Amino acid sequence: MVSAGIILGIVGSLVGQAWGSVLGTAVLLGVFGTYNNILKRNTGIVSGLVAGGLIGLFIAILSFAWGGEIESILHGAYFGLVRGLVIGVVVGLLTKAPADKGDKWYTKLFLVVGSTAVGALLGGGVGLVTGIILGLILYLAGGALLALLLGGIVGGYLGSYYCTRQATLIGVGSGAGLGLLSVLLKGALAGIVLGGMAGALTPMLLVASIGAYGGLTSRGVRAMLVEAAEAPAEMIQQGAVPFLAPAIVVGIIVGAAASGTEGVLALTISLALIGMMLGVLGELEGRPNNKVTMRKMIELVIIGSDDWPVDEVKNRVIGTHRKTAVTGAAVGMGVGMISAALGIILGQILLLLIQNNL
């Protein structure tokens, strides 16, 4: 925990996000401390924290070195498309279908090219939609209203997972409020939140268009509208993890890249949190080997299980282990703030050394 806090503090200091590193580390290690106290084994959350953080830091550094920010709505489309294609190609290569021993060279080549092409198509599609939406929010006169609408739609459909009107309305209100708050706060938080929402919207738009086409060709315009509205909810209720998880992660990466240097810290913390939660899920599912590596994390997100025990993750914290969880969270947040502050000091010393040598 101390090591993670110091590293994040150094990163925050180097990118000019000292306060952000303190708050972000406190949240991250607060969650870590919570589950570290209530799980029998912590192999999954420790390895997930490390693997996710390293992936996030690596991608963030590449995005920063690549440079550029969204300059217009059209540029937003290009910005997201290119980054989505790159992410898709890398993921396609890592998760390619394995060849059998007796396969010919052209069969092996086909598997590599096919996996890469599918990854590029999916990643590019999510990146394109995310870039367009971010461009519209940034440069359209009613950008804040669009963010409000985006959050309400995504939150409402996610809330429909519980098949109750109350859960759907809570999802609409929470999502809309989070989207509007992100626009008002701006910066890396807006990129992460709005990028994730735009990524989640992409598979929803896809199934809505399929439903609309089916309704139009079979029963007319009215059926088209009904099918388009109901299709995303049906997808989520039937198990949408394989569709939503990759799209949300790609959206988060594109959104973080759009926020410039601020996205370096935010993306590192976000993917560290995702990796850690994959470790929690694996522990709750009883996996005998629950070590989360960088490759395994990508595979779990892209081709993981059809459904994740989200309710069990929540109930494990608020149930009989509530006091233990609260104690772990308090310890984690305290260690996070202190160690991040130490990392900030080390980062400032490092900057001074670099400046003096130059």
C-alpha cells in the first residue's frame, strides 16, 4: 500500500496533479483496505492493483507522448477512432484464437489477422463513438445538456438490470447528475467519466439499431421505436458484461487521453481500481489461482464471464463484515494520503534534480 501510494504521489507530482494524487490514492487504497480486510486471500487484489496500475501508466505515458487533444467535433471522431483502432489491434493480438499443433502456416496467419481485424473493428467503433460524443460535449453549445442526457440514458439502462422502476429511476438520476457534474468539474475526471459513459453507450446503440431494423421490417415505425428502446435493457438483463466491459475500458482510455497530462494519473488509478476489482470478483467466484497478470486482466475484461457477481461484491462490504470493512477503508485511506504526500515530495526533489542537470 505504501509503495503504491508513493509511486502515485510521484506520478502526480511529475504531471502537476499533486492534490489529485492524494485524493485518488486515498480512494484507491481505501477500497483496497476494505477488501483486504474481508477476503480470505489478497492475492487477487494485490496482483490486480499492480497489473492494472502498470497497464494504466503504460497507456497513459504512450498517450501523453502521442500528444494532442480534441480540437473540434470532427477531430474528436478522428481522435477516438485512431486510438480505438490501436487499442483494438493490441487487444486482438493478445487474445487471438490459439492455433492447434497440426495447423498449417496459413491457418495460423488467418487466426492472427482475423483476431487483429475483429479487435480493430470493435475498438475503432467504440473509439469513434466516444470521440464524437466528447467532441459534441466540448464544442456544442448545449454540451452540458448532452452530458446530462448521456448520463441519464446510460444510468437508466444500467439500472434496468434489476428490473424495477425504482432502480431504473435511480440509475437515470445518478447517471445524469454524474454526467453534469463531470462537465462542470472538467479535467481528467470529466474525461474518465464521460469517456466511460460514451463507451457503454456504443453497444447499446448497436443493439438498439438491430432492434429498430427488426421492428421496422416486421411491424412498422411504431414497432421500430419500441424495439430500439427495449433492446439495450434486454441486453443488460441477459448478461451484458462481455459487451459493456471492453467498451467502457476503451471509452475510459480515450477520455483520459483527451484530457492531456491530467489523464496520466487518472488513467493509472482507474485501471488499477478495475484490476483490483477483477481480483475481488475472482476471489468471490472461488478461483484457485486468482493472480491477475497484465495479460490475464485484458483477457478477463475482453472475454471474461457472462455475468459478474456485483451484488455479492456490494453485500460482502455492507453485511456482517461492515465494521471490518470500515476499519480497512480508514486504514487504507490514511496510508494512501500519507504515502502519496511522501511521493509528492520525492517527485519534487526529482524534478529539481532534472532541472539542475539540464
